[in-house]
Amino acid sequence: MNKEKILVTSALPYANGPIHLGHLSGAYLPADIYVRYKRLKGDDIIYVCGSDEHGVPITLSADKENVKPKDIIDRYHNINKEAFTQFGMSFDIYSRTSLPVHHETAQEFFLNYYNQGLLVEKKTKQFYDEKAKMFLPDRYVEGTCPKCGFEEARSDECENCSSYYDPSELINPKSKITGETPVLRETKHWYFPHGKFQKRLEEYIDEMNKKFGWKDNVLQQCKSWFNDGLRDRAYTRDLDWGVKVPLDEAQGKVLYVWFEAVLGYISATKELSEERNDPDLWKRYWQDPATKYVAFIGKDNIVFHTIIFPAMLMSWNDANDAKYLLPQNVPANEFLNFEGRKFSKSRSWGIDVIDFLKQFPADPLRYTLAINAPENKDTDFYWKEFQGRNNGELADILGNFVNRTFTFAHKHFDGKVPVRAELEKIDEEMIELLKEYPSKVGALLEKYKIKDAVFEMMSLARAANKYFNDSEPWITLKQDQEKCGTTINVCLQTIHTLAEIFSPVIPFASKKILEFLNSDLQGWDNCGLLNLPDGHQLNKPEILFSKIEDDIIEAQVNKLNANDEEETRTAEITFDEFTKVDLRVAKVLAAEKIKKSDKLLKLQLEIGKEKRQVVAGIAKSYEPELLIGKKVIMVFNLKPAKLFGNESQGMILAAEDDEGGLHLISVDEKVNTGTKVK
């Protein structure tokens, strides 16, 4: 069988804080499982990752701590690299974008576009803090989104509704450095014309989907961007920290981090070439048409890896003989939440990987995240489920089967593999099952169906326990020792297969099992065979998975509850502050959807004798006609704002459920409109 040459990348984690469990579940563990499997298949594969170390959040953190940006990136690069190591990530290289090789690579790409005449030079208005005497990048400015009304939007992008807009459209902008209202001042930047590549990008994605089956969540997000139409996007920004723009006329400007960060995959592979003293290694993986490139990411990075990075590579390839590969597949995962809520560093909601691994081993976490992977929808990590997976599946099913088999072999067969005598139907069926499982599990991993593959792995362990129970070796030991020996022989062969099949998911435990067996990995295509000869000497086993007691889990849950209570306390306001908010009962007279927005409704409200128009982001939760006549609570003294060109003279109150749905806070029919809410 022909072996594949494969390049695998995982999204570069941002070196502005420690990675948490959600990061692992999205972009890293699925890739690691796939890579480990492909290595066992004997494929020629490298796995590339590293720290993303430029951009405004890092400068904000540095300013806050009164240190240099390099202090921030050095700290978190090392913390995250150590966390990945302890978690069992098998990167071939874990690089960083602050290295000279990355700066040179990013500048080379920029100059290539510049010399092609591809980049569009534009003078634009950008926020400038007159007190701080500096232009303000997007994250240094906060205001109200002109599209959805989100009050913590950046200068040109809203995290809440994913909209992009001109900075002049931002409502009530404030500088995060001084708190002052910034002014708009002219500056010059270079833009990449993504619209020129839209047709080619649509054709590329359609072709890859037809050949290799892209995930629906990826296709739908791409479709949304194409429907809106791709636009020019700045490749430079006014900032000190980052890759300098290699033009004399661009002093004080750096390459936008979203542009240069994806090039970190290429620069990291160049670093790997240097480490292995193989100058052409990076070219063999990035520029050989025979190579398959797979990019593992979370859903927040889909646009960068399916549209922006491919467009960048297409542009390079148009002007150069040495052409880069575009991703063959981008198996993006959805988000992992924590105990029913999003991870939040500011609210101390969640747990960082490095802290988790101080208390628990890596394999139970790897298994739990893998079998609960957010492949098609957001999922949750619950402490109780983690305990249940460890105790009920790893310990009671897999660990128990290994322990009872080895105990029997050492007690009754001198710690050796018993002779396999004449097989009965039950033995033949178990052996046949072993032969089937590598291809069964492998077919799922080839399609990036990690969750289903892990379920099948544990199903084999369940079948192994059933085989042991149905064969009753404790009875045949006294009645037919040859038959008993055959049962234990088949069980040991099964353990060997389990160790190999599970090794991409729980590598530390699998390594231990192989040590118990006094054996090695045989390769994926051979792991379902009978790999242990009769009389083979076994080593003494030990407990694979320790049970996690209730009090340990309760302590973790209590810690979360304490953080939650603390968050509630820190959010307290005075009575005088509360009385500044004028809440009134209002009645919905009319409601309609706003064109070009899937979230906003325009409402006409009656508040006593007054009529007002309010724009509300509830279109995904309510049909307009169902709102008419409903009495709601509104913020009456909110400063008016414009959303999608429609004036909003207030805000209505709603509560959000666990799925993100909004529920209006309604009022009894007996209460008159205009009544103050106290």
C-alpha cells in the first residue's frame, strides 16, 4: 500500500495567557490523535505548531503589567509548551513567531505581493488618542457595535455578531489606554484585495469538499462570507510590536497579526529543517504536490484557514514557480464550554491545562475530551462526567480487563503467554473481531471522526470483558486447563490490540500496557493480529487508572461556585447608581426585521403617551408578529444610537438561556405602559 506524505498544522495558540481545556478540544487533541494514528500507519507525516506572539492583546498585557511584550510572550510560550508536553502532544516542532525566521518569511510574502502590484494603498481614518499621542489599534478602542448594539465592540470588528465596519461607525468610542474619546485621524495602510480571489476560493472549496468531504460547519461559514462578498483588508497597522513592514515609507507600522500569524506554519517548518539539518525538508512538505495538507482549528479560525490563508498562497503561486500547497481539509471543531458556560478568564470560570495536570493525569483528560469532542456542535466539560469517564470506562472497563487478565496469567501460567490450543467458536469470533477493529477505527480517523473512533475503541474493550466473562476461565481452569490457557492467550492478544488502537488517545497508558506485555508497537495494519507467541514472558502489571473519589470532584465544583459568588460580589453597585437607570414598561405596537441583519428587529413601542423606536437583537429568538401587544421592560434613558442605519431610542431587557436563546422579560397586562420599574 502506498504511504502518504502529510503536513498537519494546528492553530497557533496566542501567547497572552495559558491554554485551557477548550483549546485542547478544538484544535490540538484531534490533530494529535490523527497524527499518532498516521504515524502508526507508517505514513510520512510532520506536525507543526507554535506560539502566535504579536498583536495588540500582548501589548495591552505588557502595558497593564508595566513590562515589555517579550516578557509576556516568553512567559506564556514556555507555560503552554510545558502544558502541551505534559498533555502528550507530539509536535515535530513547536516554534514561535517572534523568531527571525518568521519575520523574514512574513516580510518575504509581503514584498512579493507589493512587487506584484497586488496591494491596494489606502488613506483611512483611524482612531487617535490625543492624550497618549498614538494611533489606537482595534483592541485599544471600545464602543457600541453599529450593527447589533454590543457595547464592548472593537473599533472595526464586533466579537458578538462578527460584523466588520468602518471605525467612524462605532458608537461612543473610548480609548482603553486613557479612557478619553479618541479622534479620527488620517493614516496610510496597504490592503489585500480578497474580492479578486473570491471566485477561485469558491471553486477551490467546492473541489476540496467534493473530493474529501469538508465539515458542514466549515462550509456554512465560508458560504456566509462569500454571500457578503469578500472585501479589501488591511495588511498593516500602526503599532510598535510585530513584524516591521519592509518599506521605507512605512516607518512605525507592522504587518497585521492575522496576516503574518498563519505564515508561522511555514516559518516553523523552516526551523524544523534547520533543526534536522535538512535544508529542503520544508519545501518537500509545503511545495510538493504529492503532499496532503490538513489544518486543524477551532471554529473561530475558519475564515483564516479557508479563505484568507488560501488567498495568500494563491497570490504567491501566481507569481512564483515554487508553489505552496493549499489545505486539502480544514476539520474545524465547535467550542467546548465548561460546566454549561463559556470559559472566562476574567470570571475565573474554567481551568487551565497546566493547573489541571497538576492534579490529574493526562490520559483521562485526553479520553474525556476526545469522546466528547465538539465536532458538530458545542459541547461541555463537566467535572462529574470526567469522573464518570475515568472511573466507569477507563478504570472499570479497560483497566479492569487488563488487570484481571494479567492477574490470571501470573497466578496460573507463571507470568507467560499460555499455549493457544484448539479454538472454539467463541475464541474465533474474538480473534476475528481483533482483525476487524484496526480498519474499522482507522476509517473513522481518516474522516476526522474522532469521537466515533474513540467510542469504537472502548466498544472493543467492552467486547473483551464479555469474552472473558463468557469464557469463564475460573471454571475451565479446573475442568480443562488447555481451554483456559487459550482464553487467557486470546485475552492477552486482545490487550495488545487495545494498547495499539488506544495509543493515539491515551499514549501514556498504552505505553504502560506494552511494558506489561514486554512488547512494542507493531504498526496499525498489524495490531489486530496475534502478535504474542506462546510462552512469551510477561512483566508484572500495575493499576492503570486510579479511581477519582467524590470529594476530589466536589472540591473542584466548590471552587467554581466560590468563584461564581465572588464574581457576583464584585459586580455590586450602589443604590444611587441603580436609580440612574430609568426602567419603564413598554408595549410593542409593531415589529419588523431589519434588512441585511439576521439578529436585529425594529420595534415601535408605546411608553405611556410617548412612542419610541428601539432596535433589539432578538430576531433569532422571536418572530416579529409574535411580539405585537407584548408588554416588556425597556431602559428609557439610554442615549440614542444608530444600528444598521436605524435609530434606537432605548433598550429592551431579555434573559439568555444556556443555548444562547433570548427571552423577553414580560409584564402583567394590568400594568400600564410608561409605569416605572422599581
